Amino acid sequence: MAEKASRTPRDETRLEQADRNYAELLQELRIIQTGVQILFAFLLTLAFTPRFATLDTPQRAVYITTLLLAVLAAALFSTPAALHRTLFQRGAKPEIVRTSSRLAGAGMSVLMLAMTGSVLLVVDVVLGRVEGTIAGSATLLVCGGLWGLLPQFVRKRAAQAAARAPAADPGRDRPLLPR
């Protein structure tokens, strides 16, 4: 009977829930990590191009800052694997999941800044400082909106839908798309 009390709404134990949540988090990180690696590789190659020598001091500052942000994002996104490996089979899975989720959130914020810096730098070099600033600002706004505001909006809509749903069957399948 104690086992039933410790089950989640999906009828899984807390450890089963932690395992599922960690698997879902790793899948998200696999998608993000590829993009971060491509961005980092792109930034690394820039310093070895002939045109790099023509960058002015502000452009070089944006480049170095963006490169370091990409490194930090890669580190934040890969830390959950290192954390899991270090604490494997030590009964810490729920804490690994919580910590890894926070690391992924921090990584998304840092990645947003790295992408902003990359767009700022490239557009600044190609079109000019004002255009680069506008493009970088637009990148920051779009990522902030899609990664920050959109999830809050979806969460609010889900809470409203749950409040309207009959309480008798909270786990029933609902259609994903409105009819």
C-alpha cells in the first residue's frame, strides 16, 4: 500500500518518474548540443580567416565574448552527462534530474546570448554596426519570446484547460489539437 501512495499521476514511482524525466532531458540536450557545437566550430574558424584581421576593437570584443559564451553553453549542456556519470547508481537520480534541468535552463540563456552575439558580429561585419545591433537585438527578442514567453503562455493555457476539465478523470487522454 505504501508503494501506491508514492506513485505519481502517471502511475509511476518517483524513481521511474526521475528515469523518464532524465531520458526526456537528455533527448532535449542532444538536439541543443548539436547546434551549440556547430556555432562553436563556426566561431573557432573565424579567427583563422583573412578578414578577421580587419575587425575593429568592438567587433573583436563581441567575437571573444560570443566564443566564451558558446564554450559556457557547451559546458552547461554537457554537465548533466558528467553529473550522471559521477553519481551513477548512488541513489541520486531525482537530484541529478533537478540539477540537470537547472543547468539546461542556464545553458539556454547562455546560448541565447551566444546566438545574439554571433548575429551581431556577422551582420556588423557585413552591413554595419547599426544593422548588426538591430539584428542582434531582434535575435535576442525572438529567442527570449520563443524560449521564455511562449512556454509561460502554453503553461497558462494548459492550466486553464485543466481547470475546465472534469475532475473525475484527470489522466484521460485529450486531443493535442483543438477540434
